[in-house]
Amino acid sequence: MLKLIITKHTFMRRLLYFLVLSFCIASCIPNKRLTYIQDKSFSTAYPKPIPTQRTLYRIQSNDVLSIRIQGVSQEITNTLNNSSSTAVNNSSDPGNMFLSGYSVDEAGNVTLSTIGNVMVKNLTVEEAQALIQKDVDEFYTNTTVVVKLVSFKVTVLGAVTKPGCYYIYNGQATLLDVLGLAGDLLPSGNRNTLKLIRQNSKGTEVILLDITKSDIIKSPYYYLAPNDVIYVESLKAHAVRNNLTPVVSILTVLSSTLLILSFLKIVKLN
């Protein structure tokens, strides 16, 4: 009887050791899976520049623009800029910028004081600035127009340090820039299959991106667009580890229970 009890306990202990070892192996993530932009050519003395495919963003309906017109006198400046324009230029809060900026209506126009409606849809920010400058020059001389896009928002979800929404104050924000804002990927984040979700005139695109490859810099999706969503999946090893954790906990309890029962039976037999 004593031998049978000891055998059962030994079996449970070995099974527990096996599962703990499996847990440790499943938790290990090779360093190669954590490294960005893996390419041996970068280690050469004279690496070749990598061509990029930056696509200039074109203004769409519901975008919010900061438009500031500077005149030769403060009176002209005040006439050309309403209080909303002043507020958006003096605020760094995204909510205030959204409420105080110039919204592009469904037809693609922004409405400016004195000037009236200006069609900016499908123009780049630089083209919109040039067009507004041209319209203002018809009424006033020696003015300067500055246009900025203030509704550049991206969302990062999944296995990153700080998931959430981020406002970008840079017209050339890249995928790596935004991952940096989110505190980088967790070790469990899958760097081979990042999902980029982008809205366009035809619908919604879902693009898989591999940031361990140098080709990511050549991708037309390397530069982000307003309202992009980035989703980072967890590695399978991380999922296996999460699944094993409750199993190991249960077996630990069972093993401890069996040990206690075995001890009680030994005491009773004696």
C-alpha cells in the first residue's frame, strides 16, 4: 500500500515537472523574432539607401485643418482669422483642435472669413495652402497662409506597451514612429504579421506587414495615413504559455493534495 502511494506521488511529481519544462520551453522567444529590419547589407561599410514609396495624403471630407492667415497689420490678420483659428493655433489639446479647426464639409469645402468657400478635397496640404493663398491674394496683398492637418489620428492595439489613439503632428509619420509612440511591441508581439487597417474611397484595406524585413521601408504602407489602425497579434508561444498556466496551477494543487493524502494514509497505517 505504501509503495503504491509513493508510486502515485512520484508519477504526479514527474508529470508536474514535465509540464513546467514545457511551459518554460513555450515561453522562450528566439531573439531573431524580436529584431526589426533584419538585413546583413546594413552592416556593410557603405550601405545602399533604401528607396521609399511615400504617398502624399490628400484631404478628405470631415478632415480638420488649421488655417492661419497673417496680414501686414494686426487688423487685417484679425479680419481674416476668426476666433476658432486663433484657438486651434494656441491649443495642443486634440479635442480643442477638432472643435476649433476648419472642418472640411461633405462637398469638400472649407469656409473662410471674407474669402468664403474654398474647395480643398483631394488636394495635398501643400496644394490647399497654395490655393487658399491665391484666393486671399485676390483681396489682400502681402499675406502669408499656413495650412496644417490637425486630424491625423492613428490607433495602435494588441501586444504593445501602451495601446491607444495617438495624434500625429508630423505629415511624414512612419509605422516605426507610431510603434515608438505606443512604447514598442511587447516581447510577445508578432513582428511578422502586423495588421494595418486603412479606410479609402473603395472601402477598408487590411494589410499584413512584416517589420523584421528590410522591405518594409519600401512598402507604400510604411508611411501612415490619418485614421489608420495598427493591430499587433501575440505570438503562438505566448498563447501556449497562457494556456499552460492554469493547467500547471491545477496540477500543482492536485500534486500537493495527493502528497497530503499520502502522508495522512502513512500516518494512519502506522
